[in-house]
Amino acid sequence: AQSVSQHNHHVILSEAASLELGCNYSYGGTVNLFWYVQYPGQHLQLLLKYFSGDPLVKGIKGFEAEFIKSKFSFNLRKPSVQWSDTAEYFCAVNPAGAAGNKLTFGGGTRVLVKP
Amino acid sequence: DGGITQSPKYLFRKEGQNVTLSCEQNLNHDAMYWYRQDPGQGLRLIYYSQIVNDFQKGDIAEGYSVSREKKESFPLTVTSAQKNPTAFYLCASSSEGNTEAFFGQGTRLTVV
């Protein structure tokens, strides 16, 4: 069974600072990778996803993530955060080719951006 | 608007009572899922259904039950056998294949 680790539980930073959230997974085969975001009071929504191809993927709101297969990592980055990026961020994986979409989530990282 | 509707938003239950959480989607998705969210643990899969009249246990199915009589609906019952039911419950759906899962706004269940 696959597992996902997000090493930072809480991150506090100031506006315009750069953000990087770590995500590592364990699974022996090919995976699909996702980052979801949950803004305060809102539903979980997809930030970006990787299925195949270019390992550097760009998502909404200026976020990007890089898949490094050798490190089993899919770290999320944003060069300059805004106060509106305050949210909880979840990394998720599911085995490529698996029927359905049984995502395995990491524990989440709460990000607080100070104005 | 297309999407997933969960109701109610907040639910209180007395110990020993069963309670059913509603999830409806109008996205014409075949697959639906129930997750439980606890602080610091992310989301854990309770049950999922890939087609009407069929469903499978997820990682933490004990104390829960589901039904899938209609494509649009996937209700979750939290039974009295669930030892720690206070949590935030999220319903999701996706179309066939490895595509994005769409989530509802969640139901916060509190046992009093």
C-alpha cells in the first residue's frame, strides 16, 4: 500500500516570501501525484497534478511542483506568496492505472501568510 | 451549478445513535468516495463506489456503512460501532480513469 509524508505540519511566512512544501511518497510502481488546497471555510480543490511527461508541472495561482522519481518526491513551490495563500495544503497519490481514484493523502501542511 | 453537495454542514449526535450523512453529485461521475479528515492525519478513505449498486471498503471502514442505489447519491451512515466518530467528513467524486477528484464542502460531525 502506498503512503504519503508531508514533513512540515505548520509553516508561517511573510508576504512575498518563497514557499516550498515537501511531499514524499512510498510506492513501488508508477503513481499519479496531486496537490490539493483547502482555503478556510472552503472545499478541497485541486492545485495541480502530475500523470506523466514534464516533471515540472504548473498549477493555478502561480504554484508549481516538481516530480523527482529517484527521490519519490513531489514538492510544491511558489516564488512569492500572498496573504490569500493562507490555507492547508495536501499532497496525494494514487497508483497509475488503478481503477477509480483512491487517493492516499499526506497529513497536510497548514500555511499562514502574514500580511 | 455542477458540483457535490453534502448535508448537513454541521451535525450533532448522541452516543449510541446512528447518523446518516448525505452526498449528492450532478457531475455525472461514476465513482464516489467518502473520506474522514482529522487534524494532522490528512484524509483517510472510508468507502468508495465505482458504479451503482457496488461499493468497497477503504482503509478505515469499521463502524461505517454506505449504499449506492443511484448514481447521484452516496450516503454514509456512521453507526454506534464507530468508536471515535467526531470528525470532518468529505465526499468526493470522479469520472472513470485517473482523473481529478472533486470534493464537497464537508460535514462536521460531533458526538455529544
